[in-house]
Amino acid sequence: MKRVVPVIGGVVFLLFAGAWLFWRFELRRLRSPESVVHETGLRLPDHARITATRAHLFSLVDANNFDWLVLSDISLLPWATANMQAETGGWAHIRQLSELGFPEEMPRDSQFGGVWRESRRSRGGREETAYLYLAADGRVGILSTFRP
């Protein structure tokens, strides 16, 4: 019995360490603009850059979901209107873009500007949705995936 406890503890530690390493590798992978193409089917414009990422990998309800904080020197609005559809209604309560994520990394005074959406079917037939939450000036955005 005395030997079982350390063995179980070691197995649990290895499981948690492996999950943590997997999560860290995913965050590193998400820093690449190609990860946006792979996960959403959308290609960011050349003037956009990814400055922060988040990964939601261990959900019992949803599939893996990802977030990218995207900054640009010029507005992302023309790209959003060309590649996505405007999402209307239900967003009046949001004032600051940081309320939707990345509060530490978000540029100060990034006022919420609107939401754009793009849906597609995955190879497995599931609906996957990408949301772009833009700041009022269009130069800051949060691109998120949602896979129920």
C-alpha cells in the first residue's frame, strides 16, 4: 500500500505536466499567422500582427477554442467586411474591448466597435464559427473561434 500512493502521485503529476506542456506548445503555435488560417480558414491581412494568444483546450463541453489579439497600423474593418458578416444586436452592454479578453495586453482606451462573424463546416461536418471583436478605430481586434 505504501508503494501505491507514490506511484499514483507520479502518474497524476505526469498527466498534469503533459497537459501543461501541450497547452504551452499550443500557445507557441498560435503566435504564427498560419495558425489563424488553419483554425479559422481566414488569412489575416499583411498589416496585421498577432500580439497575444489564448487557448481553451480542456473543456468537457466545447471543442478546442482559440483567441488571438490582433493589432494593425491601419483599420481591419475593410478586411472584416470583405471576409465576414456583421453581427448585430446584443452587444450594447460592452464598452471596452478589454471586457472581451486580454485585459493585460489590450491597448488602453480601446473602445468596443463591433462584431463580425464567419461560419464554416469542419472536415467532420461540425459548424465552426470565428468572431472578430473590433475596437472603434478598427486597429485592434480579438479573433476568436467557437466550436460547440
